Amino acid sequence: MKLEFIGADHEVTGSCHYLEVGATKLFVDCGMKQGQNLYENVESPVSYSEIDFVLLTHAHIDHAGMLPYIYARGFRGRVIATEATADLCDIMLRDSAHIQEMEAEWKNRKARRAGKEETTALYEMKDALGVIKLIEACPYGAQMELNEDIKVRFTDAGHLLGSASIEVWAKEGDVEKKLVFSGDIGNKNKPLICDPTYIEDADYVIMECTYGDRYHKKRTNYAADLAKIIQQTLDRGGNVVIPAFAVGRTQELLYFIRQIKADGLVTGHDGFEVYVDSPLAVEATQVFKENMQECFDEETKALVRQGINPIGFPGLKLSITSEESKNINFDMTPKVIISAAGMCDAGRIRHHLKHNLWRKECSVVFAGYQAEGTLGRSLLEGAREVKIFGESIDVVAHIELIDGISGHADRDGLLAWIGAFKNKPSHVFMVHGQDTVCDYFAEGLRKDMDLEASAPFSGSIFDLAENAWIREAAGIPVVKTTIAKKKATSVYMRLLSAGERLLRVIHHNEGGANKDLAKFTDQIMSLCDKWDR
């Protein structure tokens, strides 16, 4: 019975943990690394075709974005998530695959013109569609028995629609242990969704600490703060450009803008238009509506009972096609533009920044976390010039930050969450935080709460039965690799994964009809004859 740390260790993105209980092998989350990272992630200790389950805490790409990747390399197990997470993954993974394909095509057009090596997409749409079919929904609060080794329960984490902390009961022989994977712990008093639900007991806790070293601004009136920025920008004749995650943050912003319009907080610009320029955000907004009974908080449900759409209002425009997106910046009427991606590292937001960053009358408003190495982080840190699509753009627009409108709990919220455990866990592992933050928060738990806490690096392995480390890995600094080498390694690893999957298929067919096995053998031999050169 062991736990291995794969991703989001001393880093904020790429969340992934490997759990082995008896013959059962599973991942908790399978996220994509985003932005600049300090450390390398180790590879899975087993081939992806051997993974029986993936448990998803929520649908954000840094927790679910590599599911199509492992599917392309042999994974055919079950993906277990809440109902809302399953619905969101259906659209988010398709969107991610589309971005991967478009980015690869754009880079390859440039490479062909320059006579350089072409690259391949991280994964394709067929991989996203394949893994989506493997997702199974489990409602909040229901204990699901996956097999004789593992039982799980999803508890509302208050971070995103459908987000969950996952309780895992693991049994190996006569040893039983309970693990709790926090997922991303939500900020209290957020619009639309419920506050985090606390859990009271666990043997081991794997806990995020994104904001473990800071406190959110207290008693902030987000609607009033946003209204002030909109008022000033529209008065100047500029656009308000808001990079926002298509799922979660966009819907929260619509909630605040509905309130701004209803309360008349912006004057002199009656009926100002708000563009949501993201097909993903439009689809996600529909998912929010469909899951309101299970996931919305009481305040939002009260609005619905009054016949009020909590995320709709006059002047809301939904941009779906590329042509509609382009036309937004051709219309010089001052407006609000909400577009993904939230960290400005992909998607349509980069086009809007290209058209508005150099205009002093415009504002760019950040209302979410910006990872190191992203364009969003550079703008927040005062960059005066940035490159977008290879073009240098002067940063003259007003750069604004609405502090505290975060999907993550701050230090107080994290301490309240871990402090709710009535039975002291044997060990608390800090993950999903920046390098120094993980160590800082772990030290605080040791000193202030008398908890056994540590911040493992990727590759560390813990024996859950013995409550002892098998291996405490050191952080492996990221080393730049040439595109050609990355491509060669990626393609070969996919081939190797296919071979491992073929071997598993052969084992599964043991005892089959001789006629079928003979046919299967001939097919394999024919393939080998073709490539054995």
C-alpha cells in the first residue's frame, strides 16, 4: 500500500498522485502543467494501460487536462468524478484537444516556412472523445465501492462547480487506511456555489496550499470594485478586457455584472455590452444552469426561485465563431470583454490583449491566480512590453487586480479546513503550492497544530501501511530540451505504451478460443514482419 507523488509538488499545476493498493493502481487527478515550472515531474511508475482508475477532484485543466494524453498511451480504466465535473470535462477536454491541435498546426506552418522540424500535438480530439466515454459520475456524499480494495466518497470542496475533496478507504490484507485528497479548497462566500464542506477523520491527508502564505482581502465588495473599474474605463472610451477561466471565474463575473446592472452601479453608459468570447465559457455556463440544484448555494437558488437568471442580463453577448470574435475589436464602442484563457497563455484572450494593451484608455482586469511564467503574471508584475503571436506590444493600458476574488482558500481558510479534523491524521502532505509556500505551510502545521507534515517532491514514495517513507526524492530542476528531442521522445514513448497495452490484451485473452487466438497471433506476426527491419 503506497502513495507516490507525481505532479504539483512544490508547484501549483500538473496535479497527479499515484496510489497502489493490493492489485489496484490508480491516479488521483491527471493534470497538465501550465506556465513555468521549477521541477521535473517523474513518469508514472507503471504503464498507463495498467491504471485501473482515475479519481478527479475537479475539471480544471491543471487537474484533468492530461486524461486524453494517457488515453492515447493505453489507459482504458474508469474515470470517477462528480456529476458536474463529468459534465464540465465533456466540454473542457474537447476544448483542450482543439487548442492542442490548433497550436501544433500554427507552429508547424511557421516551421515549414522556416525549414525547421515540425512538432506534434500533445494529444488529439479522438483521444479526448475516447477518454470522455470512460468518465462515470458519482453524486456528492455517496460512498462508491470501486472494488474489494477501494471505496471512495466525494465531498463538496467549494472551489468550482462539481469540485470535491475525495475520501478514499484503502484495504490491503488486514490493513485499512483512510486517505483524504483535498483537491482545491474553495474560498468562502463565493458567488453561485457552496462553501467547502469539512471532513472530520483521516489517517493521511494530501492537501493543497496554493495560498498558504497569504490572506485574501477581507470584506471586499467585488461588485463595487469591478463597477468602479468599468465606470472609469468606459468614461475614457476604452474597453475592459478580463482574462478569465472559462469555467468558474467567467460565471462569477457574470454574477457580479448582473448585480452591477441591477443596482445601477455604472452610470452614463446604460445597457453597456458585455461579450463572453469563448465557446467553452458559453457551454460551461449552460452546465452551471443544469447543475444548480446540486451545486448552487442558497442565495443563488433564491434568485432562481424569483425567476432571476443569476448569470444573465440585458447587454450580454455570446461570441461563438472566430468571425464573431474578430468583430468585437472592430467595433469601437466601449465594452467589457471576458475571454479565456485566464492566465493569457492560450485562446482568444491573446487577440484581445493584442488589440487593447497598447491603448491607454483601456483596462485589463485580473481576477484570478496567475502562475509563474504566464503572460498574465508578466503583466501583473509590470511588464512594459510583451510578445503576442511573435509581435512586440507596448503595455499602456491600465492593469488592474481585483484582490480576493479567488477560487482558492487563503491561509485562514486552509487552516480552518485542516483544523476541522477531529482525529489527528498520521501525516499531512503539502502539495499544489509554490516551492517555498509548501515548506512554509508544512512548517506552520508542525509548529502551530502539532501535526506531522511535510512537502514532498515529485518521485517521493510513502508506505501507508508502515507510516514511513520508502523514498524522499529531491527536486529535479527543469532542463530545457530541444523541440526535436521532445518530439522523438514523445512519439517513441507512445509506441512503447502501445506495446505494453498489446501485452496486457494478450494476457486478457488467455483461455480464449483457439481459432480467435490463432487469428490474433497471425495479425501480430504480420505487423512484426512489416516493422522488423
